[in-house]
Amino acid sequence: MEILVTSLKWFASGSGMIAAAMVSLDLGRKVTGWGFVLFLASSIAWIAGSVLTKDFALGTQNIVLFGINLFGVYRYLIRKKPNG
């Protein structure tokens, strides 16, 4: 169980850092959108790790971040680019 939790935490941490870089570099809507997809994966890993370790504050935070990141995916990958 410890190996699973450690693996989830490292994946969540690494994918979150890569996603933050992708979003902050502003390389276009598609790259930013995929950054949000990676943020979703990071949030899922953090939620899973928090359930396994009973760290409900971390889990709650990442449930909220999951929703925010889902909106980012919609905004950059699904919704058509607004005119103007």
C-alpha cells in the first residue's frame, strides 16, 4: 500500500508541475487545454492518494481543483474560440 501511495503522490506532483508549465507558457489554446487535461490527471491521483491516507483536506482541495480544471478543459479544448 505504501508503494501505491508514494507512486500516486509522485505522479500527482510531477504531472501538476508539468501542467503548470504548459499553462503558464501560453503556447496556444491546444497546449493550454492539454495542460488542463494533465491537471485533471494530477487531481485524480491526489484524490486517490488522499482517500488511501485519509487526508480529507487534500482530497477536498483536489475535488474543487478537479472542477476548475474541468472548466479549463472545456474552455480551451471543447468550446469554440470566442470572437474578439
